Amino acid sequence: MGIPAGELRHRVTIQHFIEQRDEYNNLLDKSWVEYKKLWAKVEFLSVKDTLTAKVAGSETTARLKIRKRTDITTEMRVLWKGQVFQIVSPPKPDNENGEIYVTFELKLLE
């Protein structure tokens, strides 16, 4: 069983950080660049979940649910509706069989 198409209704951009170097290994430029655009479900934590996360020392403010992939890491970030989120957890597989979707914990950056 897959994910219903309507559940993944948010278009997000995944970015990764790159450093450009010259032939002498001197740093020329470093910046965030687009890695992938994906359909996802972005869900902010409830007040109760936010308070529980803060007590536990977590900075999580939202969750990102996407179809199963293995190429998204905590070194990347997420753009959605003009907001920037840091990925703060490794992917958590679905409870059904671990092959349908993954969920990431996100921290809203100021």
C-alpha cells in the first residue's frame, strides 16, 4: 500500500551545501544549492508536542514526510513557503514495512 496522492501536497525544495575550490584547493565560493524538488507533507508540531520536545532538549518544530528515499541527509535543508528548515534527524521509516515513506524532524531557522 502506498501513500495517497493527496497527502503529499506540499512542494518542497531540498538544498545541499557546496564548496567550490580551484585547482590549488583554495575556497572560491560556498553556498546552498537546489538538490531536488519533492512532493511532501510538512506538518508543524502541536503546542503539546513542541513543549514535550523542548523538555527533551529537542529543537524540532515540524515534520517532513516524503516517499522513501535514501539520498536525503541531515547535511541538507528544506525550503517551503519562504521558510528554511534544518533537517535535525535521520530518516524514520514508516511503521508498515519501512519501504513506503520516511519522516524527518525539522527545525525552523530564523
